[in-house]
Amino acid sequence: MASYPAGYKYTKDHEWVELSGDRGKVGITDYAQQQLGDVVYVELPEVGAKLRQGQSFGTIESVKAVSELYAPVSGEVVDVNTALKDKPEAVNADPHGSWMIAVRLTNAGESDALLDASQYQDLVK
């Protein structure tokens, strides 16, 4: 069974966010990449994009399907992992290390409603 980093928060849509102060790095979970299969393309927003919690911020395309990516928290995109444009398969190899965007949170309290690692593990088992 996959292990989910204890310091991350998770959504029911299978994104994770790693919070550090007023910033959060966002990616997809191991469960999500397993469901998708081989990732071939990731479409991400521009730096400066403003996101609401639950809003789509891009898409991830695999050999099987195209899926929306949803923001686990509201905020402004302050960084984008452009390396994923050239190597989208990194998401399959290291889903919890392959962040997609970093956001400056506009409402830190929102993360309280997200799942912790053990709650997420229960969701996907």
C-alpha cells in the first residue's frame, strides 16, 4: 500500500498540498497517478493566476484520460513546476515529490477542512 506523507493535507479529488507558512505546494497523490496510468502531459496555470479552493487550475493527461486538477486551497500562484512540461512522467515516478504549482494562501483556515494522511488513506483503500 502506498504511503502518504504525514505532513501533507489531501483532497477527496486526490490532490495534496504541502503547507509552509503562507505558501502551499500542490500535486497529485500516488492513488491519482495509479488511476491515470502513464502521464503524458500536464497543463498548468501561469504565475499570478488567482485560484479559489476547488477551482480547476489545469489538466493532467494520461494515455487513458484527461483529468482536471483542482486547487486544494485558495491563493495566488507564485511558482509553477515548468520541468513537468518536459518530463510529465515524473508525476508517475514520484507523485508526492512532483509538485505542480505553489500558491500563496489567501485563506489559511481552508486547509483545516482537508484530509490528513490517515483520513486520505482510509478514503482510497
